[in-house]
Amino acid sequence: PSAPQELLEECQGWLRERPPRFQRDFVDLRASAAASHRPIRVMQWNILAQALGEGKDNFVQCPMEALKWEERKCLILEEILAYKPDILCLQEVDHYFDTFEPLLSRLGYQCTFFPKPWSPCLDVEQNNGPDGCALFFLKDRFELINSANIRLTAMKLKTNQVAIAQTLKCCETGRLFCIAVTHLKARTGWERFRSAQGCDLLQNLKNITQGAKIPLIICGDFNAEPTEEVYREFSNSSLNLNSAYKLLSPDGQSEPPYTTWKIRPSGECRHTLDYIWYSQHALNVNSALGLLTEEQIGPNRLPSFNYPSDHLSLVCDFSFNQDPDRLL
């Protein structure tokens, strides 16, 4: 299939026996009338590496049947096709060459993949290669100006975590902006390491955006709660970033209660780790996709027959401010 609708219908055919997709609604966040251009829809999602889901990640309440790639692949594609992002940022991609690149390129996306140098997937028997970050954008909406694959450092040492940063030109407005995707080091006890990786990424992005001249959107699984140092680094950066999903809270200042919810042998893990950061002087968030409720997620949490990852997808519609320089 080369049309998104055809591929979506094919996925739905595969999933006939499964419960239907959860309904999630967009929340309108516009302060004023419609923007002067078509919004840019950005999707952030840690899709859960197949080798880790079936191997190391120990989702004790998730039936193995729900983790089979053929079905999970269809659920992941169904979610992507349902929201039709202009730009898609994924983490834990270990089926890039056999699934995402061939399918999404046929749908008009330019595709980029940067694997982790020592991916944990490679330790799993019958793995499908390393996992990494992937970035996709619609070629009829944007022109690629510059692309950088960044291997993150911590205390001057190269690490196993990566980022992709691309400068794009919006065909409709002629405006430049930078989109970045990353996945920082996991686990408790690694807070200082994540903080160092965050500093390195911010420094790279300052150079790429000429110190905030070029608007910036950063999607990532930061593996860090909002209380962590790396979150504060992004909040307080000279790039003038805001976290888009805070805008869903009543005061506009609080992150969602969770972006991942799973049950491991050690117990239940409910955390906010995933973010879409944006240049608040240059970009507006028109809308954001609401999260799944606890009732929708269900008592066995994620992943499940209904939802293919332990992380929720985040989706935002952005528009350019008319006069960004005035607000810096």
C-alpha cells in the first residue's frame, strides 16, 4: 500500500480479533484565532524495542501473545497512521530497515535512523539488530537543510545514547526550524549521567540553532522525572524552552502524572519520562493529544493487547509565531 488509508485498513484487518484502539482526544490550546499556516503535527513515541519487549524488559502482567511483533507492528503503525504526523520521532526502534523505513518512505516520509553503538538488543537471542532513534518527516511539507547524528557525551566520554537533529525548511512559510529526537540513559542511580548527556545535547542544539535564532522542537524519552536535574537544565536553558504537555494541566505548569505505566517483577512503575520541548518565543502549541486514562490503561498496565508500548505517544500541533524576534 502506498496510501496511508490503505495501510491503515491493512493494519486494522490484521487486528480484527483485537479490542479497538483507545479513543484519545486533542485538547485545543490556542490562545487566539487560527494560525496563518497549516499547523505542524509532531509525534513523540518510545515504541518499545521488540528484542527488549520479548526479552529483557519483564512485563510480568503482559501476555507474551500481546508482544508478538506481527501484531505489535500493526498496532504501532495504526497509532502513527491514525494521527498522521508531519514529523515523527521514535525511540527504541529495532525494526527500522525491515518495517518503518520501507513503509513510511512509501507514504512520503524522509527517514533517518541512528542506532545506539552498544544496543542492549544485541544481547538478546534472535534479535533484529540494534535499537536507536529514528526521525521521519513528510517531504512534501519540509525540505532538509542540515542533518546531524549526535553521539552524546557525559564528562567528555562518549556514551551509548544518541540524538538526531535536523534543520528543516517549512515549504509553506519558508521558515526554518530544528527538530531533534533523543533517548537518554535509563535507570535510577544515573541522574548525574543523564544531566551530563542533557548538557551535551543542549550545547549541540545551541550551535545548530545559532543560539535560539532557529526555532527548536526536541522530542525524547529523557528517562527523567520533572524533579531531575536534566529536566531543570532544559527548563532553564538559554534556548527558552517549554514542555508542551505542561499546557494540558489546569495551571499550565505541571507535567502529566505519567507517560509510562508498566508492571515489572519489582512492582508497578508509573512515571513521566517523555517530553516535547519547544522554543516558546517562536512557536505556539495549537493542540495536544490527551493521555490515556487509568481506566483505559487497565489493571495490567502497558503494554497490552490494546496498546503496543509501555510508553504513551505524545502528539502536538505547532504553529510559528508571527514575529519571534520581538519575544526573545
